[in-house]
Amino acid sequence: MRVLTQLVRPGMELARAVVTPDGLPLLGRGTVLSRRHLRSLYIDGVRVLDVVDDGTLEAWERLPEVSAYGAALDARFAPVADDRRMQILKRAVKRVYVDFLLRIEDP
């Protein structure tokens, strides 16, 4: 699952290796993360980590894929498709949150 680096807790395990923008490995898949790892990754600009679901993270702590977020937002606003104000709100929410998701993926 994708999680903001600052929400990952020591003891969690990487589900995917962390690599530099040049493709050099920083930490391998299966690494059990320590506070030191998390601090270094955050300082290095790594804002999102893929970690193994250990059952301790709440739904709100998980980052959706951009496409999944867009589809969920469309479904949530479907019942008010004829309400112009609600569609304006949906576009604003989508623009802000999608921009946030894209920004943290590529700082």
C-alpha cells in the first residue's frame, strides 16, 4: 500500500524497493524501516513509500492511485450530477487533491 513517508511507522516493511531518480537503490524490498531510515528518506525527498499492509494503518492514511481517486470521486458525486454547484465543488476537490497526489510523486 502507498503511504506518505511521514505516516509510516518504524517497524513497517517495504513492499517495493526505494530507488533514487537515477534508478540507484536506496533500500531494498523487505527492509524493516527504522526511525533513521524514515528520517533519511524524508530528508532525501522521498514522500511516498510502498509498505506491506500490517493492519495498523487506517483507510485515510493510505494514498490512492490518481486514477482510482478520480473514479471514486466521480462515483461519489454521481447522485448530484444535475446540480451545477456540486459539480463545481467536485472539480475543485479533484483539481486540488490530484495536484497534491502528483506533486508528492515527483517533488
